[in-house]
Amino acid sequence: MKKFLLYFMATTTLFAAPQAVVFDFGGVMTKEVNREAVVHFLCESLQLSKTAFEQANLEKRKAVKLGKTDEEFWIEFAKRHQVHLSNDWSQKFKAVLKEAIGVNPEMYALVDTLKEKQIQVALLSNIDKRLSKLIREFGLYQSFDPCLLSCDIGVEKPDPKAYQILLQTLHLSPADIVFIDDLPENITAATQAGIDAILFESAEQTREELKKRGLLEETQQHTIVRRAAFDIGSGQIKMQVSDVDLTANKLVNILLTDTAYVGLREDLVNSLDGRLSAEIQNKTVAAISELMKKAALFHPEAYHAIATEPLRLASNANILVERIKNETGVPVTIVSQEEEGILGFISAVSETDVDLSQVVSWDLGGGSFQITTKHGDRYFVYQKKLGKTPMKNALLTIQGKDITQTLSPNPISQIQATQAIQYVKETMKDVPAELRQKLNDPHVIVLGIGINPLWGMPQSTHFDKTRVLKEIHCRLNLDDLAIRTLDAIPADRKEAFPHIVSNLILAYGVMEALNISQVHYVGTLGANAIGALLSPNYWKKNTQTLSQSTLPITQDGTNHS
């Protein structure tokens, strides 16, 4: 039957190109379900054996029938069993669920291509309410208009009524539509309704069928690869696993983001010889190994890590890089601060749809910050070795305290805060005129990535100088415990307490120095790992060679092509 349908479709003559392409969801827009990834995540985060998980899962199924979501059940389960979940647990859980659905990135790339050609793209899918709600939350229906689901229209394929509803909704005749499904019975019903139908086998086969119908030209095949990238920063190691469209050079599917907290910059500050301690090296290797275990569930084709300020400064960085490569298999590239700025810009704009010439990115890190913009094909990076840790230490120095003996500058007085702001402004007297001029353009948008100075505070994605100054004043003269209580910071994030006020002071000082009126924080949970995922040279052979240039930049630290 299947061979007959393929033959029939291949020999059908169409006199005019169709106006709409209608897709099925399960089995077409998705691949095989990956239940293993969900089970592993829940067992690990809830501290359950597989046997205990299966018992709890039976309880979950009953709860779902009563109206609870999977997420709500597991959060309540954790509370009942006194298991602490991380602040980003829900986000990670949704990412794992999205992977479990088995999104087919090649098919979403095909949908994007059709939409670029102004061809209407619709969905006709058999699905229940619960699962459709979850898929909608993931944004997997956003590409389709209309999105006709059996749970909404009250009828399932292959019932002829489903195709009648489709035609009525599209206001098109059967000859104007191409329908794609993976089940022969649904294809048969569509052809009986007069609709041209393609029995789905693969994304490549579907592209070829659409070319025969005049919907696609002979264009370069989109190549999708799955990668895992790491950003080894001053206080955190961030990882992102994504599907990357090499043809369009964009991320088409973010599968997992995760973070490990490793205080590399703090360790280096406390070092007497400018070397990373054996203890912190062990923690770094162990953290990357643990992140790799999580990434392995998504089966990346390649891994790569970039390292920033701490490894730029450490005299024994090459030893740590070699250890990571030998013990985990992950090659590491230590990037210059200029490269870091460019990666930050790439990461920031990947989250938005804006004119690149009207964007300035501000990447605030643990050891430094970079402010980057782009002129044509060239980047301009303004950089300072002033990040979270140096700012905290500057405040300790203002207070007359020993930075090797004192961890936190809190409480901070009004006078000390004013002196610290002035210190930031003095440090930034060398800001080039062209950057100041660009920032004075009212059409330019400043995108913040890296550390959010308003972390943990409400409505923190957009902020101006007035808001930052207000948050500083609310926290002056408060010690770590009072700040933790005010901002409801979890006890397991105690390393954040000393930096809350100093980060705000640094942000305000930079905004004052550059006359930045407003910042749009775009987050990028994967941090510079996103830029690394999209930078081809990191994925060539022998990228672990530290002397190899990974981005085409000059040596003068100003303009970069």
C-alpha cells in the first residue's frame, strides 16, 4: 500500500503550485520519543531509584487525570519528600520534556523555508488536551497557522470530517493543498477528499516531493548537527546542547542548558603564585564530567569548551586545559577578551530579531565585561577587567579590608557605594568616542547578557539607571543574611550573597559612564556557549590547539573583522 501511494504521488501532475502545506505533528515534526532522558532527569533531581520512580509515576498518572500537570505533581512530590529543587528546575524539566518529544529540526527548518516563500503552513494533528497543552508551552505549534488539533475540532483523522474542517478553515480547494502525514490511512483519507498527499518517510524525501510540486527550488540542503558547548567562566561553567543549522548558521532547537558553580576567579585571586589550585582544577574537571553525563542523554555529535578570564590569567591554565581534554575528551579553547565580546554579541542577538547595526551587547562576567557592537562585517569591542569578583574586591579595598581574608563587602555604606561608583566611572574614562556616539542614538538597543545585576529581583528583564539606583539604596547597610532574606536567595546559593549589592553598583557605574538609559536583559542561559555553537572554527579538527585563532580578530584590540 505504501509503495503504491508513493508511486501515485510521484506521478501526480499538478498544474499550479499549491498555496498551503499541511503537516501532521507526531511522527512528522517529531522523531522517536526519548523517555530515558526524562526518567534519568527525574531520578537524579528527585533522588529516586528507577523502581521508586516507576512507583511515583503511577501516582503521577492518577494526579494528571485529576487535572494536575506533570510539573506540578513532581514539585509537590519533592516538597512532600523534602527534596530541594534548584531554582531553574522547572526550566530544565521542560527542556528534557521537549527533548523527549523528539523534535525533528530538519522538518522545522523545512517549515521555515516554506514560510519564507510566503506559503501558508498549517497543522492537522490527532492529540489529547494534556499533551497539546505541553507542546504549546514549548512553542512547537507557533510555526503553524491554523493549528487544527483533534482535541479542539472534535474529530480525528482519518475521519473525512477532519479534512472538511481543514478545507473550510483554510478557505481553499483540495487542489490548493498538500498534506503530509506518516500514516497510510490518513494519506488515503486525504486523497479521497481530493487533497494531494505525501506519505512522510524523512525530511529529505519530503523536500524532494515538495520540489516536484514546485514549492521548493533546487537549493542547498540544510545540514543540522547536534552540539554541546561549554562556557568556562569566572564562577560558573555553563553548557548548552543545541541543534545547529549549519546552512543558515542558526540554532534551530535548544535541548538543554545547565550550570555548574566553580569559583575559578576567586581561587585565582587567593593564589600567591597566579596558579589555579589542584582543588579547583579537580572541581572543574568533575563539573564538566557531570555536565557531559547530562548532555549524553541528547546524543551530541561533538563537544567543545571555551574558557575566559580565569584561564587567560592563570599561569598553569595549559595544565587544566590538558586535564580536561584527557579526562573528559572535551577540547578547550582559551579565548581572548575581544573574542569573548564577539561571542557575547553573537549570543545576545541570537535571542532577538533586531537590526544588528542597531545593537550594542553588554556582557557582564565574573572577571570582566565586554561591550560590543558591529559595523558592517566588523566588530568593535570595548573591554575592561572589571567583573563581579574585581568589583567586590574593589569595594573591600575601599573598606580597607584584606581581599584574601574577607569574602563579603556587606554591609556597604552610602559613602562606600558612592566611592565605588566613582571608581567605575574613573576606570572607564577611555571609552572611545564612536561607542559613546552610538550609545547616544535613541534607536540603539543595549542587550544585556551574562550576569543580570537585578538577579532574583522582580521585573528584571528591562531596567534603567533609576531602577538600579533604587535597588542599591534598598540594600545599603545590610549584611549577607539580611540581603538573603530580602531577595529570598536559596541557601545553596550562598556564593551569591557577597555580590548582590556590588553587582548593582558596577551596573550603575557602567550605565552612568556610558550614559546608557535602558538595558534589555536577554539572558542567554547558555551564555557564550551559544556564540561558540554558532562559530564554525571551534568545530574544526584540532580546535584544542590554544594558539589557533578561533575568530578573525586583529591584535590591536579595537576593530575585528
